[in-house]
Amino acid sequence: MGLREFIIRRILNSAILIFGAITFNFFIFRMMPGDPTTILIPLHADNPGMIEALRQLWGLNEPLHIQYILYLRNMLTFQFGNSFGEGFRPVIESLSVRLPNTLLLMGTAACITIIIGVVTGIAAASKRGTKSDMGMVTTALGFYSIPTFWLGMILILVFGFYLRVPGPTGELVGIFPYSGTISTPMFDDPLLNILDIGHHLVLPSITLAIVSYGGYMLVMRNNLIDVLTEDYIVTARAKGVDERSVLYKHAMRNAILPLVTMIAFTFGGLIGGATLTETVYNWYGVGRFIFDSVMAQNYPVLQAIFYILALTTVIANFIADLTYGFLDPRVRYN
């Protein structure tokens, strides 16, 4: 099977996955107890006419298959309707305001995570079996098992209470929420906006990087150890190639390939944000939006976010499959 046939088959498979995610997203919210109309109308209000009007407006009085067809049309055209909160603001507008903040936070944290994970993984593999190797592995596993919200609160306590590190506008690190957005900055001075965003970005990104780098570190370490036992590595050493060249020019290029999938899924899931981290640090992003929507039973928002997250994850996986073929000539499309 050639590259063209492989791409066509992967597109079809991706379309099936997206269709399955959309269908699951439709039924899971309709299986939840309660009626969405009661969220907006107090339970003690005796106004069946208003409830029926809302059900008719939202199409909830239609048969389930009609609702499903309308839902498919809206999802595929990115018409997510209006949020139950924020004055019935369109969901797409709320997401467009919060999304840049989440992409900045998650993108920064992902880059830090990947760099630290790969570097420490290479260092641990090059010293396999030593105390340094065991120490780095133990540290990575320890950080990986720490609850994100707990680490976030500890960092806020240390830097915001004990050390009392001030920001560019005088507030303490992590104490006050960042209510501005990338698209609507809080200050007229561009430099002050950059400093303010960076000040609020430091602790959340560090929190995410600390608890996440262990996965990359362990995968990189184990892959590199396996590659270092291959015959071509033994041959390179027998020819007198120095250990640094063996490690970085021969072994690392093959050991890093399995990380492509991890990196693809990491960036594919950026749009979902980090619910716990954004909530702890009051970061005005999609993750915090998910938390607020769950607490308020804001189904249109949750439905839209889960759909977009599934869409980006499937696309990222598709890109990873194609990237494998370009990075490793041994891969055959079959």
C-alpha cells in the first residue's frame, strides 16, 4: 500500500472516530439526570408554559432521532448554541476569548515538559544502573504521582505567602487571578502586558511541567536503553566512535521516534486545558471554563469543548502517523 492509499484509509478511520465521539457526546449528556430547562427556571416556579417554551426553543420536544440529526448538523458546522451562563453568550465567543490563554499556558508547559523529559531521559540512560540513574527515575516517579492541585497550592503558599514574590503591578504570585486575556489585555503598555502575563504564567506552567515530565523521561530512558543494545550501536563502538557521538548521533535519533505519538497527543489535547491547574491558579482558560460549566450544569459548553477536544486529538494522531513515515524510512504504510 502506497502513501496515498494510507492517507485515504487514515482519513476514513479518523472520520469514523470523530463520528463515534460526536455520537457518544450526544448521548452522554442526555443520559444525565434532570432537565436542562430546570437549570434556568427555579424549581419552585410554577410556570409550565415557560418550561415548554424553552423545550420547544431548544428542540427538546422533538423525537430523539430528530435531536440527533440537528445536533450533528450543529457540531459539524461549529454552531454550539448559547451558554446557560454569561447572559446566554454564544459558546463559540466564550471559547474564543478563553482559548488563547489556555494555548499559551498549555503550550508553554508542554515545551518545558518535553525538553526536561527528553534531557533527563538521555542523562539517565547514559548512566544506566548508577545512583544518578536511580535518583532521576525515583524523582520523576515521585513528581509524576503528586496531585496537580496539591502541588499548585504548595507553590502558591511558598511563593505567594512565605517568599511574597511581587509581580510587575505589585500583586503577589498566584494570589490574585489573571482576569485578562491575550486578545483583551489589561494594560495599555504592551511591555507591561507581557510582564503581567508572564508573571501569572510562571507557577501554572511549572506545576504542569513538574507533574508531567516523568512520563517523557521514562519513555525516553527505556527506549534509549533498548537502542543502545542494538547491533549497529555495538558496531559503531567497535569502530572507535566516541560515546557522545554514539549516544546523540546514532542512538537518540531512533530512540526519540516513539515520543512522536506522545508529543502529538500532548499538543492535540492542548485545547482541553488543565482543569485543576487553571482552577487553583484562577487562570482564565478553557480548563477553568470546564470546571465552572460542570458546577453550573452548563451542558452546551461541555458538549462543545468535548467535541473540539476529540476532534483535535484525532487530527493529532493522524499527523503523528504520517510523521512516522517521514522520520523513519523503515516504516511501511500497510
